[in-house]
Amino acid sequence: MEKTTIAIGMIVLATAVWSVMGVYTHLTTLSPTALTLVRLAVPTLVLTPLVWWGNRSRLSLLWHPWSLLIAGLNGVRAILYFVGFQHLPVGQAILLLYTWPVMLAILGAVVIKEPWRWMRLGWAALCLIGITLIEWTSIRSGMPNATGVMAMVLSALTNACMLLALRRHPDTMSASEQVWVQNGMGALCLLPFGFMTLPQYTPTQLGGAVLVSLMVGVVGYALFFKAVQWVSPVTGSFLAYLEVVFTFCLGYWVLNQAITWVMVVGGGLIVMGAIGSQWGQHRGH
């Protein structure tokens, strides 16, 4: 019981840490490309010595075709993530991002022929209703942002594709290896852009990005992956949705972004649909 309580606390802390990234994206002057490079490079630099020390032969994982696909998808996902968060209120952005479980369930059934249950269609419909409610209200209020919405939806879709590719990877990887593979090649590919964009920023600006990337990309995931060794994957997945709550709260407290009843109702429908999709997968549906 004590380990379970500690694990739940660790997951809650991890989701609070993850929520910082979206808010920081609103506060920083770094471009999405620069943010993506720093966000991918920091976990890579931290984890490479650990992978090397654990088993030097595992470094070849980075060059596996599936790993290259995963890293490429993660790089695109990250750029779209930062574009979306810079163009939308953080609450709206995180809700659109968390449609990825529904997309993953649909892709799993269509692409790799995972068992399909019609209940998943109901969960997908809940997500769609929630998105429609939020975006319809945004359009009526005269504040539509097609760039931000498209970026976040595509980021969610790319994230689902990346997770599907991780399932199909022929090697069984540890949690640290998964994070390392996702970030490594993307950081290398963006390095040339870094030489062109990073020098224009001050050490303070870059230091802030490095610190937040360390918190989110290393500390947050370390807490989460350690915690899920002590609780069931279902519990870990459900608690991860607290990131939505923390993001809304930080947006309200730090950025003075309003929380409307439409956002709460629409967000509730999206989160219910996403949780329902994951619950079905964990039960073999």
C-alpha cells in the first residue's frame, strides 16, 4: 500500500511537471524550431551515457529503421506541439492534444488490425463533440485560430503514429531507451537549424529552455516510468490525464487565461472519450 501511495504521488508530480512546458511556450521568445531542438537534445544528452553504461551495443538502436521512423515522428510532433501552444490558449491546446488515445485506437484497428469494438466509436464521437463545442464557441467569439488548431490536431495524430510505431519496434526497449530513441535522431536532424537559430538568443533564454526541458523530458518521465512499476498501467494512464487539469490551472494563474464552462464541458467530453479508448485497449478491446 505504501509503495502504491508513493507511486500515485510520483505520477501526480510528473503530470504537474509536464504541464509546465505548455505554459513556458507562451512565455518564451524562442521559436518552435529552437524549442524543439532544445527539448529533444537535453534528454538525449542526459540519457546517452546511461544507455552506453548499461549496454554499449544498445547504441545501435538509434540507427534501426523503426527507431529512425519513431524519432522523425517525434520531431514533427514536437514542432507542431510548440506551434499549437504558441497560437492557442494552453487549456484549448492541451485538450486537442489529448485526443491522441482515440486516434491511436482507430489507427491500431485500421493499420495493424487490432481487435475493434464499436464502443470505441462512441468514445471517438465524445471527443469529436467536445472539440466541436470548443471550436464552435471560439469561432462565435471571433477568436478562431486555424493554425493553432491544425497544429495541435496534427501533433496528436503524429503522437499516435509514433506510439503505434513503438508497438511495432522489433526490439524490447526499457523506458529510458524508449525516451532516448524518440529524442536522439530528431535532435541530430535539427542540429543544423540550431547553428542558425540558437545564437540569436541570450544565455538566459537558452538556459530557461534547457531547465524546462530537463524538468519535463527527464525528471517528469523518470518519475512516471518509475511509478508505473508499482501501479497498474491502467492507473498510470488514467492519472496522466491530470496534466490537463494542471495545464488549465497554470494557464489561469500564470497567464490569466479564462476557464469557461464551455472549455470545462468540452474538455470533459474529450477526456472521457480518451480515457474510454485507453480503458478499452487495456481490457483487450
